[in-house]
Amino acid sequence: MQRLILCLTLLLLTSTTNAQGNELKTMTADGKKNETNTKVETELLDRELFFGNPQISQGQLSPDGKFISFMKPYQGIMNVWVKEFAEPFEKARPLTDSKQPLRGYTWTEDGNYILFVKDSDGDENMNLFAVDPNAEIEAGKETPKSRNLTPLKDVTAQMVHASQNNPDLLWVGLNDRDKAWHDLYKLEISTGDLELVYQNNDRITGYEFDWDDNLRLLSRTDPAGNTTLLRKDGDNLVPIYETSVTENSGINGWDAKNENIYLVTNKGDLDLMTLYKMNPATKELELLESDPEKRVDFGGLRMDRNTREIISTSYTEDKTRHYWRDKNWEANYKFLEEKFPGREIAFQSSTKDYGKFLIAVYGDKYASEAWYFDANNQELIHQYTPRPELKEVEQNLAPMTPIRYPSSDGLEIPAYLTIPTGMEAKNLPVVVLVHGGPKGPRDSWGYSSLVQFLANRGYAVLQPNFRASGGYGKKFLNAGDLQWGKLMQDDITWGVKHLIEKGIADKDRVAIMGGSYGGYATLAGLAFTPDLYACGVDIVGPSNIFTLLDSIPPYWEAGRAFLYGMVGDPNTEEGKALIEEASPLFSVEKISKPLLIIQGANDPRVKQAEADQIVIALREQGHKVSYLLADDEGHGFAKPTNRMAMYAEIEAFLAEQIGGRYQKEMPEEVEKRLEQLRVDIDKVKYEPAEQ
């Protein structure tokens, strides 16, 4: 059963897009302190190859296979385009004209509409839109008219369920009545009619429909963070399964007869997320599957929407492992693996009968490609390469290697290490790249624009999956509770020590960098281990956990106890002490190394006040700090000019501090925008963020 949940998690949304039509430039090195004892033989690649808009991306086949849609720049911003499958891509026409980069889109089951979501300058107030690919275009326009299906201000729309039986119907969640909780509506796409189905007065956090569009189950989270799965019996809600705030469970659809759900859980004595079949009427549980290697959580369940049977399950450790239950799918996957050795295969979209696919082929040191795959006769036809200029020079890209090392308490930390191509793994400048979240997300193997950009500049890149990263079991996940700035930070610190002990890192040239929680870890690293790092780059990171908790979006109310469990309860003396100790703002006097702070003014998760506070505190300490602030961005920079300006600044900053290479030149509009983003720290004033 296909669903698209449009609410967002506490992840930094880093776009990795690239501009169309720019000629490849090979630059000369112009960095300082490049004191490595190894020879750099790779080209210095234009940063636009990594961070500009892709020429084409996110392709999807229409359900009947007659059309292919994709994202492509329209007036410089990534928008949705469409063409007949047999037509060349040059014949494609734009369907949307958004001034804000779109976060994604999907076809309806009947192919009559394309749905997409859009916010305003990164504020994450999402509306759901529909556009008819066959609609007539008004005179003087280049795109058909898109209809706002949820035309309400300051709401975060969620797509809860898409009907396969009547593709004109959707069920959506809207928080217009109460900003903290989403009511459930039935939406008719063709007319835009909204009908209230369930008014959420009882902390409902999830709605579950069966194959026949019946609302069968709901989830409720209490103020303590415990979640109860409820069976809907008429107007009554009957509790059938409960997990605590330190446990997880989720529903992955129904069996073919609509009798049992596929429940993934780590309740009780379970450490790894495990797949069960559960009968909601009897509450009977049947164990189906856990990781055969006993290493990681249950990863994914692929279902056949026609037979309603399981196609495959998957688990992600260093890489992703697939376990096939459908022999035809397995044969197709093995055929594709043989055609693309050393790379990952992703089924991006398919026709309704699974006869034709659009697949993505990618790897750590391979620019991605999109291929059409006819499964009936095993025919492959190349469709497009998102970054063709990068493809031409991918011999300069570096392999990403899984590693392990012990933390301060002996806990094994999984990580990835990327060594620049053409350089010996010895005495290198290092960038520690810390992922966001923190609880749940993780870094994975594959192509990363940011990692490859840093490696091309001559830096080894360490990506630690510190405790609280997702996928490694409940104990590993919860080991990060109340450990912000403590053991969680040790997991990063001991990664640096590991590289120093191995002779890979030059101990005097280590930088720490990250977004969201990674930005926090950057500030914590400079404040709590001031001698370890030469500099830091904080992207939308919180500096004061008190004000972070005070300003969380209202629709995160269900997760408040979960957040308190991670950092401490500010309503208790013990919690206050933990939060103050873990907040870099209160140890600002210990920060002695150069710092670059990057912030979006419209960020609803980590408000601008988080950046302003630390900038002011550093200024009052007489410590120099650089500050970029975008008035048209939120939790991360999405607009291409802003993104290019940000990475130009990061690149120059790192070169100045730890001696990598950098590209001096930049387009005029990027240089102009960078000057606009730079903040005079003497003029920064602290204004408490509103919720």
C-alpha cells in the first residue's frame, strides 16, 4: 500500500542539486596550509558539479507507463516536468512554476494528477497541491494551473492514505483547528472537497487504513510518550498494543485478506526491530522475521499492490541486504546487479503491473544514473544522468569505507571513512561530518555530494553513527538518552582519536561540521573538547537546549516526552542541570577555535535565536565568529544560489583553517548573494523565538 507522509523529522534537509548547462571547469588549487606529505593528483572540480541544480532528477513513470515525469530547473528552481515516454527529454514541458524548490511529488494511482507539497521560504507550513498533466495552459502562461488542495494558512498537511480503489480520493491530516494535532479529512482531488472524518481531541498521532480504505486502527501518544495502538470498533477505540517512550513500533500494511497487520516492534525484551503478523481482533502475534545476521533493525517491507503479498524485506548495516520472497523480483534484481556491479539498485517507480520500471543506479564513487527497465524481456534503456558533467570526471570521486572503533566506554561505533582519491591515508586534514537527528537517523553508504566535495578538496571525511543513531537496535538507540555533550560526543571524539592513532589524521588539522544535531555537536565539540578541533562549521544547530525546547513547533507536542527523554526535563531540577551542562551556550568561554555559523531565518525547528545567542555570547567574549543568515530559508539551504554561496564560504573557511584546496572563483550572482548572507556580528540582537 503506497503512502506519502508529508510531515518532517528532525533531519537536516541537505539538497544536492546541480545547475543545468554549465561547462565543466577544472580549477587550480588556491588554498593555505596545504602541508600534507602526499601528492594530490585529482582535478579540483567546480563546486557547482556537487551543489548546483541537477539537469534532471527524481524521475517517475506514470502508472500506465505512457509518460515520464521528473524534476528539472524552471527559471532556476527545481520543478516538475513531464513528457511522453517515447519523446526526447528536450520535448518535455514544465508542469509547475514554484519559486521555492519542491520537496517531492507523486502520481495519483490513475495517472490523472501529479501531487506535490510546498512551503513558503522553508517555514515547513506545507500545503498539498494537484496539477493535471493534460490540462490546457492559459494564454501567456507556460505551465498549467496547480490547485491548492489544502488552502489554509500555517498548516502542516500530511497525506495519510491514498485509495487504490478510487484514485480520486485521499485522506489527509490537517492541523488547522489545533496546531498541535492533526484532524483526519477525506479529500476528493478532482473537486478539492474536504470532509472531516475524525476530529482529533485525544492525542491521535497516526491513522491506519486497510486495502479497502477502511479506517481500522489509530495510534495515540500520551503525555509520558507511551504510544497505544487502538482498534476502531464503530465509534469505540479499543487498546490492543502499547509501547513505551523508549520503545518503537509501526505498521507496515495488511495481509491479502485484510485480517492481519504487519507489525514492526522492539517492545519488551527485543533489542532489534522485528517483523510480526498481528491479528487486531485477537491481539495474537506471529513472529515472521528478524535480521538473519542478528546485527541491525528490520529495515523495510516491499508489498505487491496487486497480489498483496510480500515481495521482499531488507536490512541496512554497512550496506543494504535484500531478502526476496518473490522469485521474479529476485531474478530481476540479480540481473540488474550483474549489469551494474559495485553499485546499488533502487526501484524508483513502476507501472501498475510491475512490468516496467524506472531504476536509479548509484554508488559511493559513481554519479547516479536513471534507467528504464522492461522486466518482461530484461531490456535496459538509459534515460538520463542527473549530473552528466560529474559523470565525465567520476574517476576523481573517492570510495566510502565502513569502519568500526570503540568509544570511551567500549561501545563499538560504526562509521564511514572517505579518503581523497590520489592521496595516501596518512597525516591528512580531516572533516568530521556529523549527521542530524539525532535519535533515529543515520549515515548510510552511497554517493554524497558533500562528502565527495570535501574529499575532492583534500580532506578525509569521517561520518560517525554515534549512539542514538537509528538501525542498530534499541540499546544502541537509547544509549544516547541524557548523553548530549557526554557519551554521544565521546563517540565522535573517539573517532577522531582513532584516526590520529592510525596516523590517518593530522591532529592539528581536524574540523567538525554538521547540520541540525550535527550543528549542535559542532558547538559541543568546540566547547567541551576545545583542544581537539582546529575549527567548526555549525549549520542550523541549537546552542541552548532550554530555548530549543521552548520553541519547538506546536505539531511536535506528541514528541515532547521523547525530547525530554533525550536531553532532560526542564521542569525538574535534575533536568535543568543536565540541559545547562549540555548546552554549548553556557560553556561559550571555552570556545577558542574559529567558528562559522549558518542559519535560515524561517527555520521552525532550530530558530534563528539559537544562532543569534551563540554569536552574541562569542562576540562578548571577544571571539571572532563568522555568520551567514538567509532570510528566505529554513532548516537548511534549499535555493540553489543560497546553497552555492554557503558552500563557497565553507570551502574558503576550511581551506584557511586546515589547509585544503579551494575554488576561488564563483558566479557573480553567487558572490553577490554571499555578501548579502554575511552578518555583521556587532549588529546581532537576541530576540527570543516564538513557538
